[in-house]
Amino acid sequence: MDRYAPHARPPADKIPGELTELIAERDKIAERANAARRRVDDLADQRHDLEAEKADRDAATAAARAGKPIPPPTAVPELAEGRDQAKREAEAQRAALAAVVADLSTACYNARAALEESEAKRRTAVRTKIEKQAEQLAEAVDQEKRDRAVFDWLAGRPLDRNRATAHFIDVLPELGGHGAAGLRDPHHLALVGDAIRNAARAALTEETDR
């Protein structure tokens, strides 16, 4: 069900219009279901038993002191009834949430089928555009490497190659958290241009194509 939760959905203005009513219904029911579940959990706390038992004892004690008939317990039965009602409420909200999620799943399937052809064309066009931009950026970085070569040579800096390089950890800082070896090995450097091209290509490749 998390697929339809707010944090897991695309931006609202990107979601097909025919799904918005179901999503709004889902959110309202999910809120009620969460509240009902919290109510069940709260009523299950033993403090309510102690409070209800004390209330019935106090009522019995007050009646005895006043010389009146001892009343039957009311707080304990009311607590049991409240717990039963809370459970019924939680079960009903859970069932309602499951029902709207099922409707959403069907609606999403139909919306996807309707968009499949146009989406495939859109992705192909965007991928071509982005890969071209990535190629241009990669070439610009390598060209800058070549342009500064004379100055670096005059400054006494060693020339490595005519393509820009970087330490792997500088390309992907996240690697540092995995203890990967050789992240700053000067003999094993990442080609920045290839990293740009490969990152763009990988990000736009469908999981099923990998």
C-alpha cells in the first residue's frame, strides 16, 4: 500500500487526472485508518483497566457509605465495549483502505496502458537529447584538460593524458561509506568524460534492459 502514500507518489501535477479523486479518497481513509489503529493501541494500555476498576470500586464504596444498593460495575464493561468498537472501526477502515487501493491499482494499470505508446516515444526522444548533452559536456571537460596542458607543462606539472581524470571517490563520494579500496589510487583514476556518459546512459536505461 505504500506505493500510493504521499512520499512514494510522483508530484501531484504529474499524476493523470483520472487518478486524483481516488488518491484523495485513499489519503482520507488512510488518515482515518491510522487514527483508528492508534485508538486500538491506546485502549489496549493496562492503565485503562486500572482506571476503570478504580472507578467501579469508588462507585461501590460511595454507595456503601451512603447506605445505598451497590451498583453494578459500569466502567469496566464500557471499556470492553469501547475496545470492541475501536477494533471494529479499525477493521472497517483497513478494509476500506484495501478496497480503494485495489481500485487505484486498476486505475493505474489502465492509465499506464493508455500512456504506454506515447511514453515510449517521449522517453526515446528525451534519452537522445540527454545523451547528446552528456556527450557535449564530456567533450567540454576533456577540451579544457587539453587547453590547460601547455600552462601546466610550463609550470612543471607532469602531463598525464589528454582526457580529464578524477579519483573514483570524487566522482562517487558515496563509495567512501563502503570502504572500497583504491578510491584515491593515483594509478587508477576515473575518466570524467566516460563517467558523465555512462551515468547519463545508466540513469535512463530501463531496469529490464540492464
